[in-house]
Amino acid sequence: MMIDTAGFGTLSIILIMAAVTVLTRWGGIFLMSYIPINYRVQQFIAAMSGSVLVAIIVPMFVRGDMGAKAALLVTLFGTLLIKKPLIAITVGIFTAAFIRNI
Amino acid sequence: MDTNELKFEFLEVKAGFISLIPISLFVLVFGAAFGLAATQEGLNQSSTVLMSTLVFAGASQFAALELWGAQVPIVPLAITVFAINARHLLIGATLYPHIQHLKPAARYGAMLVASDANWAISMRAFTNNDTSKGLGLLLGGGLALWTFWIIGTWIGFYFGDAIKNPSTYGVDMVMGCFLLTMVLDGKKQSKTFVIWTGAAVASIVAYLYLPENTHIIVGALTGGVIGVLIGEKKNDD
């Protein structure tokens, strides 16, 4: 099914996108309210919360260009070695910008 | 804990808003890039700002532009938006134990502004048992990200040309690098690395072989399952 982007079409497309996104924002807490939070569920959630980040970052590294890879590596080692995350991020971003402009 | 009803404290929400302003400035730049990209696809200003206000999920909004034309295929659009934003389901599930004692309106209201950055930073506060700070970061930080995303989108119509290609300045890496520092923060056990390795491998496999945009949810659920499998058994469970 196609919706014309002329007239009210755009508005209805935006409303559909908004509805789908709200569904994802509310769905997690809605489903969890029916699941008894026992020890096992807590283990699952605790393991999952770090894994979400890993599953965002690792493919970003793999598919990224040299600039993206460098930014993440500099941030990684900078945070681990100097323990100053904000500085590590800043240097990482500058590294990406530098690599992409040479 | 179970008997107390939680609520948002104004000062904590304000502090959360302020804490997220630095990263929100980058969100502003991205918003402007989105505003510019939307004009190039022929969207008008009010529609674009409305989209950023109601949808507030950058990656899915950019993906929608890919499908934009005189007509938009609605089912592929809905599926794409759902797949990219499905990580919000996980965000909600991980937040639930910490926000379940909020009144339902407050709980569902706060989730409207739940996004990667304020989720990651509030989870850190919740893990340290600093519940009121975590709630402030979730809501206040979310409001900051949302506000700057909307303003950025609007700015894109006027100054978009200045940031036509934000990746030249490395701006596209800000969120990834920020989330990376969130992963590195906090206490870790040897089990944590097993879980993450599983999540990493599963996300790569999904990225290479499964439908587009499924890698986050596949990696995260794999990590969760591994966490249960290698976790200690508890008798009262």
C-alpha cells in the first residue's frame, strides 16, 4: 500500500511512524509488567543491558570506515588508560575528523 | 522499597537535563543534518519538525527519508521504523525494574523520551542504587535530547548547508563513542566478558546474514540468554 506525500498524506505517514515508535518505547515496560521479576529474569536483564550497547557498537566498528574505527579505538584505549571518558571521546572524534580529511 | 511510590524530583530532573546538554549539542547538529536531508527530499518545514517532535528517533527518521518519494510504501516503512527502534523494547525492559513503582502515567510518560544516551547514563545511576538521580537523568536527560533534536531539525532549514556532511567532522561517531564509554564504566566480572563476546558475535552474524536492522536485538537477546545460562543458580528461584 502506498500513501501519497501530497496533502494530508505526509501527516498520516508521520503519525504512523510515531505510533510504531511509541509502541517500541512502551512495549518493553508493558510486557515486563506481566513478567514476575525473579532472580533469573534479573540475570537476563542485567546481561542484556550491557549487550544492547555491545550490539550497537561492535557492528558500528565492523562496518565503519577507518575514521569510525579510529574514533572507537581511541575512545576505548583513552577511557581505559587515562580514565577520562569525555577527553577520550573528544580525541576520538578529532581523530575521525582528521583521518577523513587527509 | 516495594511499598514506596517513586516520583520524579524537580531538582534531579533539572540536573539530568543539564548533564545531557553536552551530548545534546551533538544531537542538535544531527537534527540539523536531518532537517537538511528532509528538505532535499521535498518535505516542508512544519512536517519535518513535527516528525522530529512526534517520532524522536533519528536513525529511523533518516531511514524514512530513504523511502520518501511522491508516494511512500507504508508497510516497508512501518517495518523499517519498527526494526530500527526495536531496541527501545530492550531499553524499556531493562528500565522496568527501576521505574515500576512510578505511577503508570509517569512511567509511560518518561518512556516517551527514552533514548540511547539518557537510558545508558540513567542505568549507571540505577545500578549504583541512586534511584532518584537515575529518574532525573532518564526524564530530564530525555527532555534535553528531545528539545535539542527538535531545535536542530528546525535549524537545518536555515543553516543546514553549513553541516551538509557532518561525518567529515566526526560528528556521526559521537553517540557511538559515548555509548562505548558507558560500556566501559562500571564493575565487571569474568562472566561479563563471556556475555559481551556472545553479544558481539551474534550481532555481527545478524548484521552479515539476517535482515537489516536486526543486529541490535539479536545481539542483546543472545547476551541476555548467555547471562542466564552461565549465571549462578539460586535455590529460591
